[in-house]
Amino acid sequence: MSDTVPSLYRGRFAPSPTGRLHAGSLVAALGSWLLARHHDGTWLVRVEDLDPPREVPGVAQQQLATLAAFGLVSDEPVIWQSTRHDAYADALSRLLDDGSAFECRCSRSDLAAVGGIHRTCVASDRTRPPAVRLRVPDGTRIAFHDGLQGEVVQDVDREVGDVVLRRADGYWAYQLAVVVDDAAQGITDIVRGADLLDSTPRQILLQRAL
Ligand code: GLU
């Protein structure tokens, strides 16, 4: 019997089934798996199938098979985001109830003049279906430490604006789903592509709001 304390490290790889895994995705998957193993932790796979118009039928299974071919198999049952609508709806209603989130009818073209950064509603058509956004107060600066990039700082109000949580077309935004699921799965550490580096501050903000 081992007398070591069980590791609390929980990592994950969370592909969107929009195309076959490319080499960069596999590097991220392998990196997250290696770190989880290094820490004697748990490694999970989550299928982020929340955007049907962008998904390619059969690709999710193909991605899982590709991972398995490299020996990368989830330590717990794979979670499919398409089965998690109730959890996202619950989180969204909590944010709406406490005033952290609000309905917004601004279109992309309404926001073009401000570079797409939402600070206040300027909707020209008040009848279109609303999106729901997280309110980002003025002066919201988030800093975090990334293992490769070092200190990362973002002024979320000026650089991102109020964050979409549910899109006007009714689909859940990646930002909401990823935060709800990382919390539900007890994820402690995230290894992913640098293209997502600038999403981390808004996800930290949302974690705090929830
Ligand atoms: N599903 C996202 C993607 O494939 C990644 C999510 C994440 O790692 O946070 O780009």
C-alpha cells in the first residue's frame, strides 16, 4: 500500500469536433496528458460539441479514435457538452438573477464602430432575439501565470468587453460551457493551444462570477 497523498491534479483535453485533429491539437493533447501523468493525476477528455452548424458528423468519434491510437485515453467517461444544457442554463440563470449578466440585442454591425467591444447596448433593432452577456465592469484587469508564457495581463473591459455567454442564435458560447465544465470536472490545470491564451482572463472572470 502506498503512503503517498493522492494527487489532486486534474487535466483535460477538450476538442471541438469541427475537423480531424491536426498535429497542433495532438501536441496539446499529449502535453496535457504528460503533465497529468507527471503529477500522478487524472487526465480527461471532453467533447465540445456545442456548435452544430460548425460540426462535422462522425468527427468526434474519429478524434477519440485518433487520441486512442496514440495511447491517450480519458481516465473517466468522456463528457459530451451536447448533454450538458441543463448545467449551462442553471449557470446562466444564476448570473442573470444576480445581475452579473444581461440580455443584449446589439448586432455585429451595431458594434463595428467600437471594434466589436461591447460596453453599452447600442442595438438598432430592438426586436431581434437577444444574446446574453457577462457584464465586465470598467477597470477589470485580470492577471494569471501561464507555465510557458509567464505573467499574462489583460484589461478585459477594454480588450474584450462584455462577454457573450449565450449567442443570439440560442447556442451556448464556448466561454460559458468551458467554465461550467472545468469546474464540474474539478480541473486544476489546463494545457491548450496558445490561440486560447487571450480567452483565459475572461474565463477567470466568469469563474469568479459563478
Ligand atoms: N474546444 C476548444 C477548441 O477545440 C478548446 C477548449 C479548451 O481547451 O479550452 O478549440
